[in-house]
Amino acid sequence: MTDSSQVCISGPGADVFSVATQPHSPFTPDHSIQFVVQFAPLTSTTGLVTATVTIISDDDARSSYTFVVQGTSSGGAIYLPIILKNDAP
């Protein structure tokens, strides 16, 4: 995972979530990566919004990592720093 789009966002709320900062290093065994997801709801956004964050894997032995993020509009952008630790051998 060394390209510029290691982390992608998809799903119904993908238009209000974005990757503000991509990881600066590959996600390798026994290391961590840090990236920032931004939640910036549109003024017309109401209620709970859900999207899927995917960390792309270029390792044939491991699939991509995915998890769900959710947010409720409260008027303004929110930045969510995320740190993931890869404990795999």
C-alpha cells in the first residue's frame, strides 16, 4: 500500500465523509498508520449518516480492512484522527 489512495470511503454517506489526510507510510506488519477522516455534512443533511472506510491491501494473503463510520449533522466539519495498529505477523 504505497499509492496515494490507501484509504477510500464508500457507501450512502460517502459524499459527507472524506479522507482529509492519507497515511504517509505503508500498513505493514507490527506497525501503525495514521490518517484523518473528515465529516462535513451538507446543510441539507439530516439524521444519521453512515459510510464505509476501506484500507486497501496490496498483500495477496490479506484482504482489505473495512469499518463503518457514522455521524449526525450538528453544523460544521469534524475531523476524526484514526490510528490503526497492525499486529499481524
